[in-house]
Amino acid sequence: MNSIVTGLVAEREDEKQMCTPGITMRDIYLARQKIAAVAKRTPLIRSDRLAERVSGQVYLKLENLQETGSFKIRGAANKLLNLDPEARERGVVTVSSGNHGRAVSYVARRLGIRAAVLLSEAVPEVKRAAIQRLGGQAIVRGKTYDEATEHAYRLQEEEGLAMIHPFDDPFVIAGQGVIGLELLEDLPEIDTVVVPLSGGGLLGGIALALKSAHAGIRTVGVSMERGPAMVESLRAGRVVDIVEQPTLADALAGGIAPNRYTFDIVQRYVDETVLVSEEEIAGAMTFALREHHLVVEGGSAVGIAALLYGKVERLGQNVAVVVSGGNVDLSLLLEITEGHWRGEE
């Protein structure tokens, strides 16, 4: 691990000994009020074909229909809208695998805030271009997410910018938790939620909201087999480094260190984690396009894949799957789906 990130890990581990994350339902309700003018309330649709696979009702929460193409707009908006005037004046910096940078760029432009977005070389060109188009400064540094993170913290120190962390921030977690409120209102009989899992801001916020309403609601996180940082950390009982690998689920790639909030929240509120293969992710992307006419990126398709390929044992009668984003290169999507259709012939 690089020296800057190592120092931050040590510093934040010391802080963690003195306090526990204090994100509450009040914070999530405040976030809903704060972001209402920026983030959409997304639809929850039935998937009869998925229901046939699990012997229960299955619903898809379509975060891919957000203005920036993913759920990330919720957390980014809540954090940016809670910055003080001095921080807004100086500008913000973030590190992203694509979707968070896109969201920060969009909200920052609406608020008249300068936004620098650090990206690794692994981030697809389609996501880099979108960040630039939305007004963000896309800065590519390093081969991996962790290397881009090092550069983001360096820029924060050099220019006095406010860090908009992609997942490990109370405002970001609360913003994503608004999805949990919407699920409870649209499907109050929900038994299980299945959510893509990377840094844990999305699943952590949703799980906190649902478990606060009813402790019996099962929360399931899904990651890809290639470099699942949070899953490996949960298995180890501590935050660990992983080797970042190429994956269709590029939005879920990267490490989770340093970490002050999400690891603890996921440990407390998530019942199960499962992994899906690259072939299963591709199959889920094809399924979403064919059965629901939905453009879904790899990281967003992992929840569908978990149900499609029987990865979750206990589901209940009313299951919601969060479809977290749709920012995929269309040529890649066509290549994937054509390959699957040919394979089924």
C-alpha cells in the first residue's frame, strides 16, 4: 500500500477506536429532503421471468434511470449540498471508477462548484468522456483505483479541495439510504433486498434503512469474483488489500481502504454476500436487455445474476433487486448480448 494511503489508514483506525459510525434514520430522511430536487425517485418494476427462477415475487429498482445513469447521484448530491460556502468556493475532488465522478460532476456544475475527478487507466473511455461532458475535470492517474486514490488525496492537500468520497462518508451513505426508504414505501412487504456491493455505501445505506424498519428483512450483497474488496475484507474480519483485476463489473472495482464507516455498517447490517462470475454477469446483462429492454452495466447486473444463477439460498416471497447503473459502452453491450444469444441457439 502506498505511503499516503497507509498513513490515512492508520489515522482513521485510531479515530475508529474512539467512535462508532453515527448514521441514523434521521440522517436518511434529511438526505431525502435535501436531494429531492436533484435525484429522481426511481420506479420499482416486477420481473416475472426472474420470479420464475426463485418461486417468489421479484422487483427491480431502476437506479439506471437516474439523470447520470446510476444511484451515485444520491450520495454525491447529499454531500455537495451539505458543504459550507467556503468549501464550495475552493472546489472539490474525488476518485471514481466512473459513476461517482459522473454524479459529482453533474451536481457540482448545477451548484457552480469546480470538480476534479481522479480516474485510473482502467476506467472505460465512455465514463471518462461523460465526466468531461458534465463539467468535471477528468484526471487519469495510475493503473489502479488505489493509485488514483493516492493522487486524489495529494490534490486535496495541495489545493485545499473538499474530498467527496465515493462511499465512505456519512452524507454519501445517507444519500444512498434514501433508496431503502423508497423500497419500504413501494414494497412494504419486502422480505429481501439484493444489492451490488463494492465500497459498501449503497448496500450500507439501504441495509441501515431496511433493518431499522424491520430486523427480519434480509440484506444480500453481490460482488464479482475478480477482486471483491469488501467481501474479502468481511471474510478476514478487517479491511484488506486486494489485487484489482479486469472485470465487466468495472464500477465495483477497487479497494475499500482507508475505511471508517462502510466496513462497520456492512458487518452489522448485511446478512449475506455472494460472488458471481464474468460469464454470469454477461448473462444478466443480456437478460436485462432481452426481458426488460434495460441497458444495464456489468456492476449493476450482479444482483440480477445472483438470482438468475441461483446464488442466494434464502429469498422469501418479495425480493427487490437494485439495478444500480446503466453506464455501459453500447458496443460492448452489443458484443456481450450477441455472444449470449448465439450461445443459446
